[in-house]
Amino acid sequence: MANLTVTVDDDILRRARIRALELGTSVNAVLRDYLATYAGESPAAEAMRALTSVARKARSGSGKRGRAWTRDDAHER
């Protein structure tokens, strides 16, 4: 794992440490989680990519001309 040096205003770092303590975590953990999310490695980001992939493969969109199905089609049993 790599190290990263970040320059932050002293007051911001102090407040971030206090908030992290209140949440039972550390500033390091908060930044690591944020960077993972920013880089697209969060579970939510992965779920969104999977959902988008399934939607593209399903080709269930209404297309350029609008929807091509009827109400009866939508409620077919």
C-alpha cells in the first residue's frame, strides 16, 4: 500500500480528527474510503456498473421513437 502526503489547513485537520473520533474512525480511514469511492471502487459504484450493464444488454429502453409496447403488453400474464 502506498503512502500519500496531503497538505491541509491546521484547523480543518483538527476538526476532521474530532469528527472522525466522534464517528469511531480515523481521518486516514475516511480519506482512504473517499479515494476508493472517487476511483470507482466502492460497492455502490460496482453495483451501479453491474446494473447499467444488465440494462444495456436487456435492450428494454423505449428507443428514439418512444415506447413501442401497449398497456396490454406491459400487463401480459
